[in-house]
Amino acid sequence: MKNTAVVDTNVIIRYLVGDHPEHFHRAVSFWNEVKSGQQRAFLPESVLAETVYVLLKIYRVPRLKIAENLLGLLSYKGLVGEIGLFRRALEIFAARKIDIVDALVLSWAEVKGYQIASFDRDVSKGSFHETS
């Protein structure tokens, strides 16, 4: 198996959108290796969030399609990181009209059992956890 690669947003976007032929073919090759487990790839939380943002705001991909595509990617054998947490965040993102960062905060709280400290009603349901 190859060394673990840290994935950047553009490698995911090129793979899913296919709008740059040369990059698309290289991305397909990379993701096929990740899918089979020949290549390990670490997905940072920031890259997941940026990918969702770019697909939603720049490419105007519907949120359900974004969640579906990225949930498929998260099933790839060689992908590592907070995969279960990211799955839950994408499920929340698809089910509720909130941004991906709020969905990630909710997912961290749910999956890890953390309390939430936020003034954002989408996240905290109006109650702020006092941290002092």
C-alpha cells in the first residue's frame, strides 16, 4: 500500500464534477485506488466543508446530491479520518436546511457526546452552554 495522501478539495471536485479533463482522469485514477484500498487518503474536516461549499455555491449542486455523492466517497476502503462523524454530518446537512459547518458541529456533539456552545439557533436550538 502507498503512503497516506492528504486530500485537497480540488481533487474531490475534479473527480465529482469532471470539468477539467486532465485533472479528472488523474482524480479518477487516484480515487479508484482509494476505493480499492490500494491508496490510503486522509480527508480533513476543512476539506469536506470546503467541498460542500464549492459544490453548493459555485456549481449549484443540490444539497441532497452533494450528500449522496460524498457519502459514496466516504465508503471508499482507503479513506481515513473521522468518517463516521462526516457521514452523520452529511446526513444532517441533507435533512435540514443548515450549512455544513453547523452540521459538523451537531455531528461532533452527537457522535462524540460533546455539549454545544453556540449562539446559532440552527446549532444550539436557542440555548447557549455556559463555558465559564
